[in-house]
Amino acid sequence: MTGRIVFADNLPVLQAMPDGSVPLIYLDPPFNTGKRQEHTRITTGRSVTGDRSGFQGARYATVKIGTRAYPDLFDDYLAFLEPRLVEAHRVLAPEGTFYFHIDYREVHYCKVLLDCIFGRRCFLNEVIWAYDYGGRTKKKWPPKHDTILVYVKNPKRYTFNADAVERIAYMAPSLVGPEKAARGKLPTDTWWHTIVPTNSKERMGYPTQKPVGILTRVIAASSHPGDLVLDCFAGSGTTGAACLALGRRFLLVDDNLQALEVMARRFAAVPDIEWSGFDPAPFAGDDGALRKH
């Protein structure tokens, strides 16, 4: 089976999984921003009284297709996360790796919690994903990064495939010589990568969608072909898309119906996916277009 997608609260799903059964886990939980995360899809059409102007003064009207949203607010964020992180540690394979994706508001508290669960000696990396897109405040340094905390089950024995990671250009190629410059370098713990642009073909219309490039790097480095990858805050299903490209199996879990609708469209043409608690047929047409339920 290529993968399994489950519509459910992730805690009982985790609790039902065997000990040490997953080589790679990536978690991208809600960031507890205190805001309603929302993405509105629009289209435009020619209209004499339209609200947008185009080439040679042509007018276009904006039409809202629909909005996807979820609340991102928890009274006790760590109390919500802790049982899920404990279960994730239990199901992580003996030589497995755990990636936890969070932003600047909660990362310090989550790091302490994860140190207690995994042990500080099992902390491998703090990866900074830096991007340069969107609005900028003038009241402080504009926050333009997420943090990915990386833990392993065994600090002496874990998977890290440096040769499988796509290399990047040197910032000062003249300092390393033509041979090294042509080969590129292994990425460091600071990843410069754009978010998913609004006009990108990759865009699925989910408010917190992560780029395939970020998940591709994670999966290539920390798993082998055929391995199972778990993402139990699956959102738009980017982890599954990266797994398909790299020949990994996946288990995606989310309790947001809108996330399942997006994944139904995203994986409409993919065979051998098992769906639990959700029927994708009413949402995904033969051409992969999203249908209304």
C-alpha cells in the first residue's frame, strides 16, 4: 500500500500503533497563534464594473470560490501536545528520527517538553527555515522563520543520508574553488526556502500548507526507500506528496474535514491509498478537481 489517510483525532490513532513501528515522524501542529487561520480562494472574470484593472484598462470582477479555515488557539497548548508527543516517542523506531515543526511563539516551551520526553542527549538539531515573503511589520524585526526541532531515539545510531540530500549553491563560490562550487554544498541547519506562493502550481488552498521542498529534504535525509513516514497533523498532505516522489509509504492523520477535502483532491489520481473515516469520492473528480460535498 502506498499510504493511508485517516480522518480522526490523532491521539487514539497513535495509541493504537505498535511500539517502535515508524522510522520517521514529522509533526507540524497548529502553532497556537491565537488567530483563526484562513485562506480564501478567488477567481476573476471580465466585467465592466469589476473591482480589478488589467491590460489596457480592461476591468475584472473578483469572485470568491470558498474559504478554508481552522481556529489556532489552545487554553493549554503544552497539555494538548504532551500526550501526543509521548505517544510519538513510543512509536518511533529504535533508529528513528522525529521532526517537530513550530514557530517562535512556542518553540522554547516545546523544546523543554521534548527534552523531558526524549532526553536532552537525543536532541540532534535545531533547524531554522527562513523565508522572505508576505507582509512586514515596522514595529519590530519582522518574523520570517519557523523552527524545526530534530530528535532521535538513539543518538549513537540513527538514519542520516547526507548523500541523498539535494545540494545547494555556495554563497561565495569563488572562495571554495570551481570543483566544490560545481558540486554545491550540503545544507546547514539554516534552510532558505520560499513558502508556497499564492500563484504556485503547488498551492492547494490550505492556509498553513508547507512546501514540498522542505519535506523532501527531511524525508530524503532521515528515511530509506520503502520506509513508513508518519504525519499526524497532516493538513494539506505535503508529507504524503514528498513520500510519493521519494518512494516512501505514509500515514497521514488529521481531524479537520477541510484538510481531508484538500488531500482528496491532491491524491485523486494516486492508487493504493487507504482512506479511514472519510470517503474521498464526493470531493475528487476524475480530473482531480475539488467537488462540493
